[in-house]
Amino acid sequence: MVGISPDPVKQLRLFRDKYGLPFILLSDTDHQVAEQYGAWREKKMYGRAVMGIVRSHFIIDENGRIVDAQMKVTPAQSVERALAALHALPGSAG
């Protein structure tokens, strides 16, 4: 599992350490990856249009194909939905 964020490396390191995350966090400060996955979008914040990250998760199989994509999810929803999608994959033990 890998997390990608537009935050700088130092901030991600502090976040990962604070919450004891057991996976790698990659920095995408120019949001190039987020744009490619459609997760960098216009959002409304306090009635104004701004560009920003739409919290999302993607499950990518060993052949590089996206087998599940969830947009606009909370952290708790993302975990639940990712696990459900993984268990639903052919050959899954769950």
C-alpha cells in the first residue's frame, strides 16, 4: 500500500510518524499524479471555487489496471471500501 499526497516530504514524514502508518507516503507537490487519476479537481470551499485534492483511493492490480476507484470518501470509508473491493477480487481469500 502506498499513499500519495500533495504535501511536502517533511510534512508527510511527521504525519506518518504521528499516526504510526505502516505504509509509504509519497509527495506529489506538483499534483501531477493526482491530476492523472482525476483526484485534483475544482472544489467549493466557503462558497468559492478552489483547486484541491478529492480524497480518493485506487486499487491497482499486478498488471497496472485500476480494479477499484473510490472518489470523495472519508478516511474510514476508504478503508472499508478498499477492503471490500479487495475481498471481492477473483482469487481473494476473503
